[in-house]
Amino acid sequence: MKGLILCAGKGSRLRPLTFSQPKTLLPVANKPVLMYAIEQLVHSGIDDIGIVINPFQEKMIREQIRLMKPSKLSITWIHQKNPQGIADAVRQAEQFIGKEPFLLLLGDNLIQQSLVGIKRQVVSFKRNGAIMLARVENPREYGIAQIEGDRIVHVEEKPSSPKSNLAIIGAYAFDHNIFTAVRMITPSVRGEYEITDAIQWLIDHGFSISFSITDQHYSDVGTVSRWLEANHWKMDELTAGRSHISPKSTVDQCTIIDPVFVGEGCTLKNAIIGPYVSIQAGVTIEECQMESSIILEGAHLKRIPFKIKKSVFGRYVQFSNYLKVGDSGQLILGDRSSMYLGEGEEQ
């Protein structure tokens, strides 16, 4: 069985943070979200993986994978020059997949549940496809599945009148018949080839689509709020409530409230950090208080007179002596932003 990860999306809802890097490389608990998808496939026994990317993203993603991937893993790079939906991305991978079954993941999704269950349904139980589902409170915002017994009988993308609250959460297993389906469908009203339409085509033509329902954590890291949510539960999963601070970083007169992640080469001084703060390499933080936030590599934060919370600071941000406007404490700054107010100045 092969693996396929889709990474060609533009990440428009995460701008300005995705102007200079793909959203699949944004860190959750200090690790690129794409690496979690790769690890999920490896843990499922898959070492031959195709990654669908936009050509403009290739250099940065390739370099990151080169630094972090297991040595025995085989990666095939597949281009989707004009992203037109999930089904279109799958179509680009037909030559790579061939006649083998495959597990499909979205590169900006985090799923705590093991994928072994949906893999088994296609490989061992000879189903044509299997999908991971989760119960949601807002089914109009998802692709929704209607089930009967152990099979899916209907799927619909963001329905106005949902037939269930079972959402498709971005983990699939298919055999080669999915490629026939994606060639047969037409673009949706939003101009994309929807994977839900391809699945429905299979159902309508007598193919067997099964499912598993998870009650574990999952997150679509497609907005800042969902990214922060993913960072929170992933830190809980990885840390057992303890902080992880690189021995190559300096922590001086700070209060650390677990859990906190601190990468290499950081300097933290006279600060209160945590809980649920992840800090990438090369960050400097002085005289700040923060919680539930993400600070990307090389950022410099100094003398912020209010608690920073539920915030994201892009790479190499310079942020000093800032006077608060409003009372939310939330800040979103893109890479290399610079905000400075000298002593006595006013915003």
C-alpha cells in the first residue's frame, strides 16, 4: 500500500504567515504539520509516499523533508500547478499510485487516531474505499456522510440541510477505482473537483465505501484559531504536562508554566512563559508574559507591557516596547514584521 499527502493549497486563510512558507510547514509543537502526516503513514507500515505540491513550494518543502524524514522512506514529488480541489490533486497522482491501494491524507490536517483501521478495511476487507469520520456540532461547515450499517450511502460537501453530523475529517483509503471516479466528475459551484463528488460517484456505481468514526482529537490547521487549538492538544499529547526546553537555549529569571516547548538557540529573560507556548529556534523573549501562543524562528520580543495570549509571531519578527490597543491580547504578525515604540511614544 502507498501513501499520498496533499500539500498544494495556497493557505490563504493563514496570510500573512503563509506568504513566505507553505502552511504545511507551519509548526505544531515545534514540528512542521506535514511531518505528522508522514509519521502517521510510516506508523501504518507505509514507506512509499507521494507528496502533491505546487512547484513554487517544492524547494522549501523538499529541504524540510530532507532534514527530518526517516532514511528508509521513499518520497515521490508530484506537481499540481493549478490547484482545483482534492479530487484534482488525487488525479495528478495516478501514475505514482498505479493499481495499488493507498492512504490519502491532507497535509494541513492533524489526526490523533491511528490510520490502521481504514487501511485494513481496504486491504483486508476488500472495500473500494474507507473514510475517517467524526461527530461535529457544525455539520454545514464540512463534507458530511450518511451511513447505513457498515457502509456510507451518501456524502455531500457543506450541505445546507445535513443528513447527519458525521464529518469527513481528511483521512481516506482508496483502491484504484477512485481514479475512474475523479475523471467522471465535473467542477462544483466553487470551481473545484470535490473528493466528496468522487466518493458519491463510486457509491452510485455500486462500489463499497466503508468508514470508521473517531472520538480522538483532529484539527484542520487552516486558520489561526485551529492552528492554536492543534498546538494545544498536540502539546498535551507529547509532553505529559511537562516542558521541553533545549539545552542549547538560555533561560534567565523566567517563570515557566508547563507545558512549554523551546527550540535551540533561544534566549528567554525576565519573562513569564506558558502554558501552551511553543517557541522555535533562535527566538529572543525579554520582559514579556505570554500563554497559548506560537513564536516562529528568529523572532525578537521585548518589553511588552500586557499579557500576550492566543497569538502568533512570524519568523524574524521584531516587536518591542509596544503599547496595547484594545484588550484582547491577541496578535498575529507575519514574517519579518517590525513594530517598535520608543520610550514616551504613543500608538
